Amino acid sequence: MQKRYLIIPLITITVAVLGSLLTSAGMPWYNAELIKPALTPPSWVFPLAWNTIFVLATASALITYDKANDEINFFFFKFHKEPKPVHIIALTFFAANAVLNVFWSFLFFYLQDPQAAFIEMLVLELTLIALHFFTWKISRIASLLLLPYTIWVAFASYLTYLILQLN
């Protein structure tokens, strides 16, 4: 079994667990103090959406890595040949996206700062659009697997903006 089939999912699980812990810390504030827009989905939708997104993003990252592997060392990964710049850029955007994903939960739920979270979320959305661009050059399937994530973050950005307006 290849290390990447353990490491990439472990990174995803780490992001999910950290995000969940930070979110849980702020749920009393979110549920009791914030006025939420009518468009806010029921609470059961969020774990369903995020679990789906994390599975699809993991598959996308694995496909992207596999395509690059035929072409350095990148964090914990070793490539057989020198990868093309597009592969390094795409994998860097995956890593940045993981950090930004957790950071949003930190800003919004842990620090209870929707304004900072909204600004950060716009950056997150930009990294996702860039990730689409670079993964599209590597694998259209990898890029399309990220589409639900990009749509969800755009929707969540809109919800965060509405929360800012209401509170």
C-alpha cells in the first residue's frame, strides 16, 4: 500500500476533526446569540455536506498526486521524477486550502468573529477557484470532484455575509 493512501486521508481527517472541535466550541454562541438568515439549512445538513466534501476532496487530492507522481519531495511525499510546476502548485493549493478550512472554523466559531471569518472565507473561495484551474490542467475528474466544495463555500460565504448584516 502506498503512503499517500494513508497520509492524504489522514490530513483530511485531521482537518475535519480540528474543524469540528473548533465548531463545537462555538455552537452555544451560534445557536443562542446569532440571528441566522432564513436561508440557513437545518443543522443535520452541515455534517452531511462536509463529510461528502471531504471524501470528494480527498479523492481529488489523490488523483492529483497520482498524476504528479509520474512526473521531489513535497512535504511527506516523494516523487519518482521531477514534477511539473502545475502539480506542485495544485498540491500547494490543496495544503493551503486545508489550513484555511480549519482557520475559518477558528475565526467564526472559536473567536466568534464573523467579519474576519467572512474575509477569510473569500480567500478560501479564491484558493478553491485556483485549485479548480490547476487541477483541471492535471485531471478534469479531480477538478470536478472539487465542485461541490466550491459551491458550498460560496453558499456559506453568502450565509456568513447575511449573518454579518443581521447581527
